[in-house]
Amino acid sequence: LGTKNGIANKIQLFTPEAPEDLTDAAKEVWNYQLSQAANLEGYISAIDLRLFKEYCCLYGELRELEELIPNRLIIENGVRRVHPLYSEMQKLRKDFVTLGNLFGFSPVSRAKLKLSKVQESKDPYADGI
């Protein structure tokens, strides 16, 4: 196995499966973000998974609300007003961004973290005995 494949296999081996109670959209974020984070030493550990699940739940809820709210403004009885669910969606977005920043999912927050790439462990017997 080459180095790249070895690291990919290691990442796949240690990336926990998405919890069953997550929406499909939330599971996609879980799988993608954890697979990316697995490339970095100490980025997301097992003790972070409960909070990371909350991050994924927020993403799933945002996607659901975005489908329910085609436009920010609605017209009722000839009066334009903000969709009642829009303010809820804005609150979810704020919480999503806040949690994302805690995990370093923005360029600015990631720059503050001191991370290093995962090194593939070398076989001490690769060159023979």
C-alpha cells in the first residue's frame, strides 16, 4: 500500500458512523467533516462527538427549513412581511456558525488552531530484518 492509500484506510477505519437519528443531510455533514478532520492530529476526538452531533443536527434542521421557506418575504392579505420561520432559520444559522467556529470550520477559527497532519506509522520491518 502506498502512503496515501494507507492513510485513507486508517481514516476509514477510525471514522465513527453517523448516529442513526440524524437526518440524511446531517449524516452527510458528519461523514464529510469527520473524514476531513481525521487527516489532522487531535482535531476532533471521541469526547467531541456529542457536540459535533449537535453541529450536524443544526445543519439538518437548516436544510429542512430552507426547503420550507422558498422566499424570505411572504405576502398575506396584500401585506409583505418576513416569513415566520425565517427568524428561526436565522437563529439556527447563528448557532451553526458558532459551533462550526468551535471546531475550526472557518478559515479564521482554523488558523487559530495548531494542527498537524496525521503521519502514517512506518513499518519498522519494511526494509527487512
